[in-house]
Amino acid sequence: MWPLIDFHKKNVLTGLMFLVFLSSLLYIDWGPELIHAGGGTSLWQMVKGMFTPDLSGDILLLALVASWQTLVYAVAGMTLAIIFAFGFGTLASGVLAQGSLGRSGLKTFFRGVLGFMRAIHELVWAWLFVAAFGLTPFAAVFAIAIPYGGILGRIFADMLSDVPPQPIRALQAAGASRLQLLIYGYLPLAAADMTSYTMYRFECAIRSSAIMSFVGLGGLGYQIDLSLHDLKYSEVWTFLYFLIGLVIVVDLWSQVIRKRLVA
Amino acid sequence: MAKVMVKLDGIRKQYGETTALSSLSFQVDQGEKIAVIGPSGAGKTTLLNILARIVEPDEGRLEIDDQPAHRYTGRQFAHKVGVIRQQFDLVGSLPVIHNVLAGRLKDWGFFKSCLSFLWPQERHLAVEALARVGLKDKVYEKTAHLSGGEQQRVALSRLLVQRPELILADEPVSALDPARAHDILAMLVKLVEEEQQTLIATLHTVEYAKTYFDRIIALRDGRLYFDLPASEVTDEQLSQLYHLSELNQYVAAH
């Protein structure tokens, strides 16, 4: 009897969840207010804007400047993030520690630091920094650098501790110290993965940088916000296309780099 | 008389229920070339890992060059003992020269190793070593682009640069085709003789052991089965060494 239940426990769980979903439908107020009546027109305007982006000189110039600003924030933020991630990630991987006790202590502490950095979303960091520094580019740069440093550092740490053990053991047998192992073993072995992940994160940083400027920091997000307030959807779409363009360019660039690393 | 390079006394190693080695004792003089043979699971690799200090024995004493092995620091030990394995031992993403110069890390400080990573130091050592194994034209090649045999020769060059007194080779040719295997073994033995080093190699091909080595140690079930000069090992002894286990393998496969 028990083995049979054990075998079907996934199906039982799926069935239960489905029942919960069905019963939740009973609590919905199926009135006319469920869907916003004027929403259809707005949606239609947005779709129309998608095909008729505003391509006037002023807007294009504005979009270009805003894209540049967004890119600069992302690049500066990522640069700092890589530095944080490299330092904390290496320490959090434990590859530099000597004994097993020291290793687990070091790992726990720096994994905690990295966890703290990425537990708070970049938008929240942006608000905090705007409150502290005012509307300066530093706020945007640090708001990206800290959570991205936390994410990258965590992944770097995992990648460093997951390298194949044989080359490391061979280097140890040749008398390499911990720091020498890092330079001649761990880093070259993990470099391709680390670069590839950093490029992916850079793409995310551009999106974040755009979104963050909603707080008023300038950049594509800020322009999108302004145009949305004026209900100028064709302008919104111009800026969105610039954002998409940026992301595509970074993606192409990272593909080129990845190919070169694998070869 | 040559000095005693390695002295094992009552070495025992247990992995859970299975005994990998039980009370193994023998002595190796400087300059000897020893092949360790035996069916798989006989404890060859465990023995080599104990000699290389990768595995700690449960019991027994291990002396390298008249000192207990555990007394050496990592760097001192690298001056005494060098290891070469079947493959995967090199960092594929680095150029060949860095993998060779890794044999110098034991003598380099942190600053010099960093500098060398950007601008290879003591380059002539690496080039010389690579020339001796016939890879002079591959100095700056990415290591992963080399064939298996070439990578093993890079590993040999690292040992040439490291210059240990004792070389431990764990199945150094098991991943290579016979022609390559002969190549690498001949080269290994020749270099060991030129450098007046001592060599202990585990092998699964008996033919190689008789051709290239002067003493054969046979292990079976973690015990010394025989320990003889290579010229005195008879075919009958060899077939007995492998007989039971191969019969078992045959039975298991059919």
C-alpha cells in the first residue's frame, strides 16, 4: 500500500494544487470592474506606437544621449561589480584558505557578505543612494555595483570551487602555494565560464541601468517615464527600440568573446 | 653504494571494508627504475598516492631520502618528488610555456610567479625542456590544442623543469595508443637516466614493464606478490598474477 502512495505522491500533489486553484476562482468578484474599461484604447495606442516610433531629430538625439548615459552607468557599475566580485568571490570560494577550519570560516563569512549585497534589489539600493547622495551618477553606479558584485561574486566562488581537481593536484605536487594555485590553476581553468557569465550579467546591468533611471537619474528609463506621463507612446517606443538595440549589441559582443574563449 | 631513496615499512590502507594495501614494505635505491604491476584493484594507484602524500596511510612508515615523508613542507617535497599521471593534469587554457614553468613555482615567490604569468621568466629553461621532448615549436601554443601524446610530453617537460629526485608515474601511458605509449615511456626512461633520477611507475601493460624498467613489483589484493629484477620475471609468474582476476573478469563479462 505505502509504496503505491509513494509512487503516486507527485500526482496526488498535482491534483491537490489544481483543486486549490479551482477553489480560488470562487473568490473572484466577476463584476464589470474586473477589467479596466478604458484599458483597450490605451493598449491600442501602445500597439500603434510600436509601429510608429517617433523618429524626429530631437527625439533621436535625446534617445542617443540617454542610451549613452545608460550604457555608461552600466559599464561603470559592472566594472566596480567585477572588482568586488573578484575579491569577495575568491575569498568566498575558500581556495586560498589553508586548513579546513579556516576554509569553512572564510567561506561562511564572505558568502554572507555576498548574500547581503545581492539580497537587496538594485532599485532599492538606488533609492537609498539617491536619498544619501542626491541625484548624482554615483547613486546609479553604486546601485548597480553592489548587488551585481554580490551575484557575480557568488557565481565566481562556485565556479572557482568547481574546477577539475586533477590539474590543481598536479600543481600542488609541483610545489605551488595557494596564491600560485589561484593564478596558474583556478583562474585559467574558470576564466572562460567567468567571462561568459560576466557578459550575460553585463546585459542584465544595461536593463537595470535603464530601469533605475526611473528614479530620476537620467538615461533611457527616465525618458521613457517622462514620455509615458505625457502619453506619448511613439516616443516611448523610440526609447525602447534603443534599449533593445543596446542589449542586442552587447549580446553580439559577448558571443564573439565566448567563441574566442572556447576556441 | 647508492643511497636509499624510498623506504616503506608496514604500510596499510583501508577504504571502508576493502583493504587497498596491507603491510607493504620495500625499499628503493636511488637510480632504480621500478614498474608496479598487478590486476586492477590491486592497490597500485593507492601505493603511488601514498608515495606522493596525496593519501595518508592508516599504518606504517614512509621515508623519502632518509626522512619521514610528512616532515617535508610542500615546497621541500616538490624538490624530492615529482608526479606525472595519465592525463588531465595540465591547465588546457594556458599556453604550453606556463604549464612547463609551473615546475618552477616551488622556487618562485608570489611576485615572480605573477610577473611570469604576464612575461614568462626563465624562459630558456622551458624552451630547453621542450626541445628535449621534441616540442620546441609549441612553446606558445594553447595546451588544449595539443594531442594526448604531446600533452604528456609537456607534462614531462614540467618534470624536467621541476627536477625532483624521485618521479612517480601513475599509468602515464594508459590513455595513449601503443605507438605513442612506447614513445612516451622511452622518453621518460631516457630523461630519468640522464637526470640520474629514480622512477616508480604503475603500469597495466606487462610488456612495457619488462622493456623499460629494471625492477618489477607485482601487487595483488593489496599485498606484495613478487618483487624481482625485470629480467628474472617469468611468463608463468605473470600469468599467475593476472590469472584469477582475469578469469573472474571473463566470467563476469559472459
